Amino acid sequence: MTTRWVRTGAGATIVASIAALAVTTPATAETRTKYDGEATAFQTEGLTLTLFPSDAEVPAAFQDLPMPPEQIVHLSPDQLGLPTRFGHAEFRSVDAPGDLPSNPLINGGAFRAASTKQGGSVVSEAVIGHLDIASGALVVENLVARCTGDGDTVALEAPVGSLTGSGVPSGASIELEPNTDVPVPGLGSVRWNHQITDEKTFGNVSNLVVTLKTDLDVDVLQQLPEAMSAFEDSVQQLLAEIQAAGEAAGFPEVPADPESLTGEPLYSALDTLLADLPTSEIPDLNSVLQLSGSITLSDATCSQEVVNKQNNPPPNQNEPPPGEAAPGAEPREPPLADTGASPWGQRAMFAGLGALLAGGALLALRRRRPVDQD
């Protein structure tokens, strides 16, 4: 029986110690990763049309003419028949595949964008199946931007299927260098694989940023009513100068009085005149109409952040606010100095000692009782 009492006392001590430890253990924190991202297949910025640009290289025969002054028209993408942004998705969404609306400047299709959570990762991806800028000045196929965050690292990718242009020799492609402006004849320049990232929490990659400075055929103006209206005076002046110079200067005949023409008939007369020029001697006048601006093709962004969530029990609603004691309540223990040390260690120690003392007292009490003989 003595052995049984000893076991009982020891068991009580263990149970009390475990209970004290459970009461004095501080709240734990639960961690999770917060993801975000977006993807855009096509985005324009600052598109302008310039008629008779001051730096245009006009044919020799035109150098003797008093050319009209430079005319600049800042057109919104809507006025050019283009969307400001096309193929866009924010985190946890997928944009339906689509094609650019018909317009005289840029054509493309199979645009899609998505920013989703796949497994334990965030993946933002923008894709362009094919795109043609300024009637072949730049032609791209299978352009992709991808940003992936797996909770620990961020990875960026910018693969290109093909990239060619009318100013590039046949059978050749445009040689790209990461985050470097590369001139493209007849287009302007392109910057490939532009990245901003800390490799841990944030990443952004633009597959191709196109800086436009490309010449357009003047008949494009007939498809842009806003530009036609803005440029009418300059076109009338040019036709009048050509008419005055006449065939002796190598120009074809201008059949009508330019000042009597407006709108589509005016630009049709200009287009006819250019088509009749002897191109073997006088090059075309595409350099008198210029498209400028910036276009971002396939852009993806993703981010990840570790968030700590405290699993603290809800506060006691009946406890008075700090610093205010209930009427008749005993004075509270003054708060610990703000030394950075936690009070939980001391509390756990005192609780454990109390449990040990209680168990020892119980054991001593049992020993003092008479011991039964078997």
C-alpha cells in the first residue's frame, strides 16, 4: 500500500505541473503567405501623329519647296482605333482570349492574361499570339511575360517566339539584349525583358517595350477623321506648292484647286499625287507622316508577403480598461518595466513550484497515515 500512495502523490504532482504549464503558455502565432499580382498583354501610352516632322528626310525634289511647318496631333488610343489596355487580369482572375479591334495602325490576336494561384504559388502571365505594327515595321509571334512566386522566391520569364520587321534583312531576326534599347529600322526601338524585382517578395517583367518613331503611308489619315481635320491646312499648302512648281520640277499634275478640297477628297488627291510620283527618281513621301509613342507588350507582376496572425484568446469583456480598477478591487501589481523580457518565464516557474509543493504535501500526508499490512 505504501507504494500505491507514493504513486498517487507522484501522479498528482505531474498532473498539477502539466496544468500549470498549460495555463502559463503564451499565445502562439500562425503564419500564412499573402499573394497578389496582375498581367496585361497590351498597353499604349502617349501616341501622337506628326505631319511634316522637322527632322524628316524628304526627297531632293521636295527640298526646294517651302514645306509646311511641323504639325503634331496628340490622339487618344480611342481616336486611333486602339484600346488603352487590352488583355488584363488581376489576381485570382483570368481574362478571356481576344483580338485587337480593327484599326489602320496595329493589328494582333490571341491576347490573353491571367493572375491565379496554382498549388502554393502565384502565377501572373500575359500572352500575345501575334502582333503587327505599322504594316510590318514590327511583327511578333508568341510573346509571353510570366511572374511566379512560390512563397520563398520570385522568378521572372520573358520568352519570345519570333521577332521580325520590314527593315530587317529577309530571313534575319532582331537581336535582343536584356533590358537594352535595340534600334529597329523603320520602327524606332525595342527594349526586351525589362525586370524590376527583389527576387523574394516582388517582381515585374515587361517582355517588350516598343518606342515608336515610325513612318506611315499618308493614306492612313483617311481612316483617322480627327487627324484628317487637324492636318487639312498643311495638306492644302503642300498640294498648292506642288501645283505651283508644276511638271517642270518633276511633279505630276494636280487636277483641282487644293484650297477647294476638304476631308476625304483632299487626302484622296494627295494619295493620287504620291502614287503618280516617278519613284525611280523621287522616293515616296512616307517620312512626312510619323507615328510616335510607347507600347508595352506582355507585362506581368506578382508579389508575396508572409503575414503573422496571433491566436490570442478574446479579451475579457468584464475586465475594466487598463489603468482603471473596479470599485473595491485590490491594488493591481504594477506593470513590469519595459526591458524587453517576457513575464511568462517567471509565471511558469512559480506555477511549477506551486504544483511541486502541492504534490509533495499530498505525498507527506499519505505517508503519515497508518500503513495497511498485506
